Amino acid sequence: MHQLSQYAAATTPADQPGLLAPDTSGMNFYRADPALTDLLRIHLPDALFRHVEPHLDRLGGLAGGHLDECARLADRHVPELHQRDRFGRDVQWIEYHPAYRELERAAFGEFGIHAMSVRKGILGWPETYPVAAKHAFTFLFNQAEFGLGCPINVTDGCAKLLSRFGDDALKARYLDGLTQTDMSKLTQGGQFMTEKEGGSDVGKLTTAAVREGDHWRLSGEKWFCSNADAEVVMLLARPQGAEAGTRGVGLFLMPRRLDDGSQNHYRIVRLKDKLGTRSMASGEIKLEGAITYAVGRLDRGFVQMAEMVNSSRLSNGVKSTALMRRAHHDAMAVAQGRVVFGQRIIDLPLARRQLMKIMLATEQALSLSFLTADALDRAEAGSQDAAALLRILTPTLKFRATRDARKVCGDALEMRGGIGYVEEFATARLLRDAHLGSIWEGTGNIVALDALKRAVGRHGADAALAADLHARLDDCASVPQAWRDRLRALTDRAIGFAREVAARADNEAESRRATSLLYHVASAVTLAWESGRIHDMRGDARRLLLSRLVIDHRVTASDPFRLAENSAERTIADHLLGERAVGMAEVGELVLAA
Ligand SMILES: Cc1cc2nc3c(=O)[nH]c(=O)nc-3n(C[C@H](O)[C@H](O)[C@H](O)COP(=O)(O)OP(=O)(O)OC[C@H]3O[C@@H](n4cnc5c(N)ncnc54)[C@H](O)[C@@H]3O)c2cc1C
């Protein structure tokens, strides 16, 4: 494998035995994650699981080594915008570090993550992949590199939008490039919505579209354009004379190059100097009569784009989960490898509590990522119930997982001590990247309002969530009845509270709390359901312990003056921080212990 620097070799812990804690260098992120394997075995048909596993194993190894090194370099050597070529022609181009190019080659060329759910035949599988399988690749790749996660996802989203709403001529022209794994033919995608006037309030956008024969000319300015030099961009603009607000907004496809090979009539004015995702170019773009093509019905532009936004929100949830898993691995490596006051960190009670918090949020997010991906797969197969479930799960996952990632990555950084704050270790980059998840594709407030006002208030999608969670509780007979009853009651309370909040405009300020409760209860039920399945597969019921911890620490209000930790909780931590499988009888007793 081509080595871009000697960095990884120089930092292996063997160079400094016992002095500083090791990091995750050289770890295989697939092999280090038995929960991922378990959930894949639950959610994928057996033949597909057997097909993807060797590929995930390979990606897991690369993500823990070579790709991680590329990510570190690409984060340091950020993209640079050039206005002219060396012959003095006014041709704009962005220069990327070779490490970023290598990340692109792996994601788009070798694994084809962007094309998996659109094009048949990727990695030798004769069909397209279910979203649950694709996001296993997203999850592993993003543990190394989060910045490129955006271009992968928007390329996927553009292809889906085009195949769903584009006319035949447009598809014939652009679909192949968006789903190519041959790097010389690949045309990456972009999604430009945000303007200075409005990111959340997209209906205020001022970019104007004027018809000219078979195409439209666009004038205006886009304020946040990730993957700024994308060859195929989906964007929103207001056709001349259309009404105000989101109803008057159309969806357009904008190619970077015109038929004669010249650049389309828009300029990248500058690149943003960002806190995180520094490897990837986000720019400001001036549209100066750019040639574009209408996609789908002009008066449905916003609704159509919302499909891309929703699948990006799921992707965001998965990517934030990836950051948490990486942070979790790092924290465990430190806790097991560093000795303080004569003891390993992992053996100290207060540190164990911190590790459990990191683990809990990570596992919740992993479970709900799979639940949401599975709902999307079933919705696309035609299930109305799954479509309703998806409507509420997507913003709920996006809201809580992206927020938890900020805290988890910060806590893992602190576990490494002062050196965790230094850019030489991945922890600083993880923390910077983690802060983006809850901003793009809808800030925390916007997605919480989406879950409460739209999904619950307008669509009544809470009924689908309640039905799904109850069905899962019926479907895990090996889990103690008393725990399932408790979860059933809490599910009903969380749904009831969400309805109450959604019912009145003056309850709006409670939307975030209500969304968090839905998330926590849904994850506690899902963890219990998974524990039954995993126990059947390989005799390990420990995920049920996480279900109890979710209820104890994230749902139930505790008395701050009560000593919270008891012997049951200490035993739970021992089991979860250890590696031994534990059967349902022992786990069941612990879950029901006071
Ligand atoms: C690195 C990066 C890359 C990005 N890439 C892209 C891209 O490729 N394409 C793209 O289109 N956009 C992109 N964005 C833009 C991003 O999606 C927007 O910044 C985001 O949606 C917020 O919009 P805004 O910046 O206009 O903030 P505003 O909408 O002005 O929000 C400001 C604050 O007001 C709050 N707020 C807004 N409405 C409400 C409400 N009703 N109730 C309560 N609070 C509210 C928000 O939660 C937020 O805290 C990117 C942003 C970043 C940081």
C-alpha cells in the first residue's frame, strides 16, 4: 500500500512502551466492532451479509490505518481555490492534497459507497444494496474521514433525485457519471440550497431562474456549497413570476461544464475557512446566468429536494455515530493502556462511569441508525407504515445522535488528557468534525421541530412509532416480561408527551426535550429487541443491559442527593466493559435488580 507519510509508523505505541497510551492506529474498525456484525446479521439477508462481510473487513482495516493517515493529512493540507490556470486562462480549479484524492479513490472507486443503493453490480453484488448495508460502509469509512462523507452522500443523493424525478434525457446524460466507480468517468454531486437570506428558512431564497429554450438561466448567490467543484449540482431557485415561499421554488440540475467543455456561468468566489471538515471544499458561489435544467415538476421543487435532505439526515446520523464509535475506540485504548496512580484508567470507578457514558450514547445511535435505515428500505419497497415510521425516526435520529456526538467526542478527547487536545491525535479532529453534524441539513431546533410539529403534529407519525416499538416488544419473548412491560409503559408516555407538545403552539419550546425522549425510549426498546436476537444467535444478551442504562440515565429523572451507583450497576459496567458473552438469565436478573 502506498504510504503517504511515516506518521503512522512513528506513532505506534511500541516506540514508547508504557509512556503514553496507544491510539487506534492499526486497528481494524470492523473486527473491533462485534455490535456492528450483530446488527448486520439481524438486518440483512444471510446471503447479502456473507457477501458484504469480507468487503467490510477490508474497509475496516483500511479505515484504522491507511485511510486514517490520509484523513489526518487531508485535514492539515486544506483545499485551495485557484482562479487561473498556468496559461493565464480564467479557469477556476480547486487543488487538493494527494491524501484527499486517495480518500476519494477508496470511497468512490474501490468501494463505490456513493453508488451502492442506485447502481447494480457494485462490489460484485448483482442488485442494488439496501440502505442498511450501504450505511455499514458509511459507518466504517467515516470513522477515518468525515469530510469526504459529505461528497459521497450528496453524490448518492443527486443520483437518487435524478433517477426519481428527472426526465429520460437528463438521466441519460448525467446518471451514469454520478454512479461511476471508474474515477476517470465519475462526476461527483453537490446540493446547493442555503443562501444568505435563509438556511433554515429556505423559502426566502432569492436565486432567480429564467427560461431560455430547453434550459433555465440562474442568477443569484449560494452561501454554503459543499463539494464546491462538484460536476453535477442539484439546487433550488425561484422561476420568474413564481409565488413567494417554498411553494414557488423549483429544483434544477446544474452541470459544472457546458457542452463545449467550458465552465458553466458560475464562479466559486471563495472557500470557507471552517472549524471542521477541513479536507473538503465548501464555497460561496455566484450564479451569473448559469445554465441549468428543471428536474421534475417545477412547483414541487422543494418537496422533491426534501427527499434528498431526509436521506442526508439519515446519513448524518450514521456519520455522527461513526465519530462516536471512533471516539469510543480511542477512549478505550487510552483507558486500557495508560496507568495513573498505579492503576489502569479503566479500573478507576470515575473513569469507568465516563466510559459507560461514551459507550451508551454510541450504542444507542448505532441501534437507531439501523432502525431508521431499515425503515427507509421498507418504505422504498412500498410499505406505508414504514414510510410513516421513517418520517418520525429520521429527524429524531438526526437531532439526538448529532448532539450526542459533540459530547462523546469531547469526553473521549478528555480521556486522553492534554495530548488529546493536540492535533497530532485524531481526537481533536473528531471533536471539530462532530460540531458540524447538528448544523447542516437542519440545525438542532429545525429537526426537533420537524419531528414534533411535522411528523407528530401534522402527519400523526407517532402512531407508526408506537406500533413499531410495541411490535418489537412482542417479538423478544426471551427478554423478561417485567422489563418489556416497563418499556411498553414508557413508550406510551413518551408518545403521549410528544402528542401533548405537538398539540399546542405554546408548547414549542419543549420540542427538543420531547424529541430526546422519543429517541431514548425508541433506543431502549430497540436494544432490548436486539438483545433477544443476538442471544438467539450467539448466547450474548448484554445489549439488554444498555437498555436499562438508557432508562436509568437518560429517561428517568434522578434525585441528585441519592447515591446512584449500586452493586447491580457496577456489575453491569463490568459486563459491558468486558468481552465475555453473558446469557439472558444473568442479564435479565441484573436488568430487574433495583
Ligand atoms: C460546513 C458547512 C457546510 C455546509 N454545506 C452546505 C451545502 O453543501 N449546501 C447547503 O445548501 N447548505 C450547506 N450548509 C448550510 C447549512 O445547511 C445551514 O447553515 C443551516 O441549515 C442553518 O442555516 P443558516 O446558516 O442560515 O442559519 P439560520 O437558519 O439563520 O439559523 C440560525 C439559528 O436560528 C435557529 N432557528 C432557525 N429557525 C428556527 C425556528 N423556527 N425555531 C427556533 N430556532 C430557529 C437555528 O436553529 C440556528 O440556531 C453548510 C453549512 C456548514 C457549516
